[in-house]
Amino acid sequence: MTEQTRDQAAHVRPPTIRDVAREAGVSKSLVSLVFNGGENVSEERRRVLLAAETLGYRPNLVAQSLSAGRRDLVGILVSNLSNPIFADIVGAAKARLSEAGQRTMIVTAQVDDGSGEPVLDRDNLAVLRDLRPAGLITVGTIPEFSELSDLTATIPTVVASAIDATDDTVATVRTDDVAGIDLVVDHLVDHGVARMVFVGGAGGTVSASRERAFRAAVARHGLEDFFVVERANFTEAGARRAVERMLAAGAPPEAVVAVNDLTALGVIAALEEAGVRVPEDCRVTGYDDSTLASIPRISLTSVDPHNRRIGREAAEALLSASASVRRGREVLIPPSLVVRESSGA
């Protein structure tokens, strides 16, 4: 191959570290040192960066991470991409980490194996392990969380918008579920509601926590004999099945308290398909104050957990690099209630 042919080939394929070294007149190891943050190459650094800019070269961040373990790389493991609230949490966390000079790698945690239940995506988890991040933020309920123990035991880890009762080496930043459900039940009782159904309780620790909070809230109002719990996970499909069971058992309740907004949307759809008007015949509330809740056609009363604050606080907890990150510290973010038409207020 002639020199001209080599030059033409170099322009067809992406430039490599070898091309940058040749353009700058330095060794490959020196180029690598420049892009890995070496402090002792300042005299030739400009030549290397100029050569990289001329050739359009970008360093392979994955290769860098594999070779040394990046201290500026944070992994973000997201439960799934179907819940719109996770985008707010991830976006806020990523923005704060970027302000601090940290790179992020976002990986999803769940895969559909056809069973209808969330299963840990072990292939994605293997990628995350190989990247050797300096820290980890998990967002939402991660199935089989214990399989992350090799990571959580060795790098600072923060759980955002979820509860993990099995690992005291992680910090947690989440909404105050008890306060949020109290806001909903108080609001409904203030508007004369007594007979309520809670749709949720299945699908993870957050759902179970909100069910316990609901039971405590109705007991506080002396309504223990007026409520029912219909099991459902965080999905519309689960909510529809719960409503079918609820209506098969008798007349609709005065209100349905849904474990989250996606569940509430499934409840509303199933009620309306059955000829039950919302809110005239049955009030419905959600939890998350997602973008869906504010759509005029839906106008869902929902608890705002302040997801962007959760994301930012999770990033702050990770950046603090303090021992408290590893001692099971829990940060509860006070929620607020956004009242819309679905609760009949």
C-alpha cells in the first residue's frame, strides 16, 4: 500500500490514536497519556490536541474505562424506560454530575422474558461491570437488586426513587411515601369520601410501602371498614385487571387511590369502558405528577414527589464521597399534592 493509499484509507475510516500520534509527531503512549488526563505532558499537549482536532479524532471512552477504571465515570442504572418520571430523575442527576465534571453511562435494568414480571437484564449489568465506574446511581425498583452486591460493596451507590431493604451499603433518596399518601387520603376525606380502593401493593418495595401508608391513613380517619386493596403493579395492564376484579365484586367505590400515575391511567380507562364516569361516579388519584397527569383530557390529581430534586440530591449524595453514602443513609423528599379534576375537587 502506497503512502497516498494509506492517507486515503485513514480518511475513510475513523481516525485512530496511531493517526493522531503520526500527525503530532509523538508516540502513541504520549497521546494516550494526554487523553487520560496526564499532568506531565504540557509541552506537547497542544500538538496532540491540535492533531486530534484536525483529524476529527475522539478517544474511546469505553476502552479508557476498561483499561484503567475511570474516576470520572458514573453509571446510572434505570429500572425501565416506560415510566416517564425516570426521565426527570435521570436528567437532573446527569446535569448535576456534568456540572461536577463527571461523565455518565445510562443503562436499563429490566428485560421482558415473556413472563409478565420484570427480570434483571444481566447482559446490561455485565456491560456496567466492565465499564468499572467510580460510582453508581440506580433509578426505580431494580429486580434482583442483590445481584448488584459486587458493585454496591465496592463503589459508592445511591438508590433514587426506590427502597432496597436488603443492602445497607447504599444511600437512598426518595419521596416520603407516607406523607404523599396522607395528602391524598386527607384530600379525599375532606371532600366527603369514605369508601376507597387502593390499587397497588404489588411489583416491588415502593408499591408495598404506599399500600402500608394507605392502610395507616384510612385507619387514622377511622375508615378501616370502608376500604379495599386490589393488587396491581405499576402498569396500566395491571390496573385494568384490578378494576375488573373490583367491579365484579360490586358497585364502584367513591374513590380509587392508585399507586402511581400509570396505574391511575389504567384505572380511568377501565372505569370509563365499564360506563363508570370519572370523577362523577368515582374519583381517581395518582402518584408521581408525571407529564401525563397534566394533559387536559386526563387532568389527574396526583402527588408530586419532586423528581428532579430527587435526581439532583442523588447526584449530590454520590459526589459527597462521604462515609454516609455507605451507611444506609436515607433522604426523604417532602411531596406535595397537585389537585386536578379527577378527584372531583
